[in-house]
Amino acid sequence: MTNRGRRRARTGARTPLLSPARRRAVALASCGALVGTMTTGCWAEPSAMPAVRDFLIAWQVGNYEAAAGRTVGADRRQVEDALGRVRQQLDAASLRLSLGTEVEGSGVDQIVKKGDEADARFTVKIDLGENGQPWEYPGLMHLRRVGGKWKVVWDQSIINTKLKPGQRLAVVTQVPKRSPITDTQGRSALREIGAYQVGVYPGQLADPQKTIDQLTKQTKIDGGRRLDSERLLGRVRSAPPQTYLPLLTLQVPTHNLLIQRLTHIPGLRFQGVRAPIAPAYAPELIGNLGPATADRLQQVGAPYQPGDTIGVSGIQLLQQRRLAGTPTVSVVAQDETGKSTEQLRSWPGQEPQQVQTTLDPGYQRHADDALAGLQFPASMVAVRPSTGEVLAVSNHGTGGRNSAFEGHYPPGLTFGIVSAEALFSQAGMKQSTETTCPGTVTVGGKTFTNNARPDSSFANHFAASCKTTLAQLSSKVDAQTLLREASQLGLGKNWGLGVPAFTGSVPAPANDGDKAAAMVGEGAVQVSPLAMAMVAAAAYSGTWRPPYVLKDPSTTAQAPAAQSLPPESISNLKKVLSRTASRGNAKGARVSGDVVGVAALTTYNEGGRPKTVSWFVGSSGDRAFAIAVEGVINTPALAAKFLGG
């Protein structure tokens, strides 16, 4: 159980201090709103009503001096302090008071007089925060006529009928234990690491505002993000004073320097913990946890508080509410020791739920091993063609980016899978169709080159990376046909994946030159490794299926329907890819007879700088995969390492 103050609504700031003249003006203006049903003037009524009304108005607008001036039975400074602390003790966004209660109209009078004594009923409505339900309850005050004037007899119970002398209000928040992200076997994808919980005992702080100001000044997390000092101070003031209040959790060794700086701030307490808060693998997809800074709270919204440990990237962020649930919030009355505590109202939270992924720890380990030690940034995705499940997601040297899902790369001749499918299904070609492979060919003003080869079958020229072959054959496929085939293989579609992913982009060619460039995976064509892994999966199974990485359908958007491809064209495509793996550019990947695929090397400009990407796209049985490396490397060898690992 963790005690936490409620977050203040951003639109409801505390009532500012007013000058006496301004307070009288506000009180007069509020009179009509508070007792709009009254038919007599505000100050002329010969009854206890004006005293009740004026007391409530002054309390509501924050004129505690005026409210205390209408009381007897206690020191006025004591009354001012008690009324003023209500908002603070609840970290309230607003407080509204009105005559009468919910039983009004059932025969119960608002004010009942008996000689010089009277009792008045009223209603208190407090907004505890932008995500909390308003707390509404009936109030009761006793009045006495003194020197011909009605006065409110002060008692703590005016604030709340259950509040006893010496007690205060406090907000207690029970934060449930965060649920894990799991793999396809139901095992957690997180690992335990060391961390420090930084917190305070609110009642032991000599100057809460000074402590919180120093904390937020020192706390620059992940690129300079800061905590919200005003809301953090509200948490401290509203929490039970005698109970340890965690304010943020800092990971070791990531935040070692910050932890060292915070140790010099008076009043902060540190508790060492071990918690499952780091991804065990695929960190760019699983995501990380971190303190809730001001800008991060704008992303996840209420009811999370400054300093809370929340998801800050990946699935941890995208599924924050599901994984963390929501806290149970209670308002209590307690003495300063906390030994005598009574719950006044409670709002139950939502229980956390685990998020299960499709990641297979075995395939994930093989993928990570295949990319380990490379000198270039690299990414890899493995999927199951029969279902669309993502089995492994590996990124190496990408600076925290999930390039396996979100990378934008020209596919080069790996796009030949799409082009070949278009030629087989729409142009009537077969894998055995005789083609040419000249050293140079110009189509629509664009020139394409490769090593010239003798005339042979399309399968042989494809296996030999004959770019000029595909460029020439672009005349057999119109632009719309090429775009349609790309779409049937999932490129450019909304997959409803539930996590960020680049599904590819195949712009409509403006002319024959652009169309020829698209056929060989150049020009404006861009893909991600995941997009190409799904192309390879369709080539294996004969059906393109949308990928998914989260098993619960409620965590994803509506996915597109599966797309079956013509059986004859798929048969030809399999023979082409088998030839490429057995004798062509992908033969280094063939650790077994069922490995098919294509390797490619393509160069492009990014921001005016030349870049190179090395590809392997293929499958082995019911597993398809794509590898992209931002440099020149033997990708078939990486594929063999993955398949034989």
C-alpha cells in the first residue's frame, strides 16, 4: 500500500488571497449563486439564514478571516487555520458549498430554530482532481444568538460531521502492483534491477515547499524532463503526515548521479528496492519505466501523479493504464499519529492486467545472437507465416529506436518478391520464362546496371541479382497493377498492430522510369524489416496475414482481412526464392533444404549523405524473417546464424 496525494486538476487552481474590499465584493456576488432560491435580500432577513449564508460564502471563496468572524466558541485564528487547511489536506481542485442537503424537499428544513439556538444543514462538494469523482456529503452546523446576532458555534465537525477534535483530513491512495508484460509462454519479459525509492515523511518536513522545490530543481530526467513541483507539493500536503510517501523511483545505475545529488536535500528518505522494471529483451518494443515527469503525465493522463513509476516508451507506455490499473483513493480522518483513522469515502480503482505478447524467447535469443557484435546498426524481425505472430524483434546499435518495426529503408532487390508476384499473377510469366540480363539498360530516362549475364530463365536471373532484368520487365506491368500487388502483400496498409510500425510506402510512379525503379526497390519505395518479413511470410504460405504482437484483441485496432494470393503465382515465386537460396545471392543462408529467400545491397541518400543497407528476406518452414543492416555485410551469413543458432 502506498499513500499518495491526489493530483490537482490543471484547470482548478487554489483560490488566491483577496483584499478585504475584494472579498466583500466576491461574497456579495456569490450570494445569489449560493442561495439563489431565496426571495429576500442578502442582509435584511430577520433570521439565522444570513449568518449561515455569509459563513458558507466566505468559506467557499477563501475569505477565511470573514468566515471566522461569524463564529463563536473558539479562537478566530484557529477557525481560519482549520477552514484554510481543508483544500490543502485534500489537494482539492475546488470546493463548493450550498444550503440544504439531498433530503431537501422531503420535509426536512434547511434551518431549524429553537429559541436562541438553531441547526443548519448544508452540502459540501469537493473536486479531488481531474480524474476523481467529486466528493459530496451533508454538513451540519449549530448556531447561537449572541447579542441579538446569530453566530456559528465553531466545531471541527462543521468541516465534516465525522471529524473529531484533533483530527485532520488526508488522502490515501492504494497503488496496485503493476502487471507484467509476458512472452508467448506466459513468462515475464522483464527482469529485476536495483533501484532507490525516494520519498518523505510529510509530517517530518520542516519546510515542505523548500524540500519539493529543491527536489524538482535537481530532478532532470532523460533529457531534462522535470517533475511538476506544484502538484508534487499538493501530494505531500494531502498525504497522512506520519506515513512514508514515495515520490519517485530511480534506477541503478542509470540514475546514480541524480541519486547522489538528491542525498543532499534535507527531508528526503531513500529505500533500496529490487523490482522487475527493466526489459529482459527487445527493449525498444517492450519499453522502459521511469518517473512521471510533467510532459509524460500529459501523455498518460490522470490518475497518475508526479513521480509515479509509469511506462515511458514501448508497450509499457502504450498499455500504461492496462498494466498499472488505477489506484483506490480514500479520504480519511485521522489524528496526527495516524493511530486513530476513519475512512470517510473511498473510490475503488481498476485492477492491473498483464499484457501478453507473441514473442518467443527461443527465437528472440537466436535473433539477438545473430546481430550481436556487428559494427553497424542492424534490426531483425521473425514472424510465423501461418498466423502473423511476431516471434522475435531485435535491434542492435539503433540508439533505442525500434527500427525493426519503424525503420524506413529502400528494399532494393528484396522488393523483387513483390515485382515477381505481379509478373506471375498479372503478366502471365513463369519462373522458367526466358529473360535477358544486359549490363546496362535505360528505361524512361533512368539507367540501371549490373554484371551482364547470358540469356536464361527468370529464376536464374533473379537469383543472380539482375536488376536490369526486372527494369526491362516493368513494361509488362502497369503502375496500378504494381501498386495493387504491393497492397495485397500488406505494404502501406494500416495493420491495426497496436504498436508503432511503418507498413511501407510505394508511391504511384509518375513515369516509366519511376515504375522501373520501383520494380527493383529503388526510387521512393520504402519499407521496414517487419513489412518485408510479412512479404516473405506471404510468399511461403500463399496468404498475407496482418502481423500482431499483442495477443489480447482489445489491445489492438481492427486489423485488415487476410489476403489469399493466386496459387500458381505463389508456386512460381517459391521456385524463384528456392533457386536464389540454393545457387544465387542468398545461398549462404541455406543451412537446410527448406530455406528460401533473397539478399540485396542498396544505396540511397538520407539528408544529403550516401547510405547503404544490406538486406536478407526469406523463410524456413513456418518462420519468415527480414534482416536490415545499415552497412555492407554478408546478410546470408547472419540468416544462417539465426537459423542454425
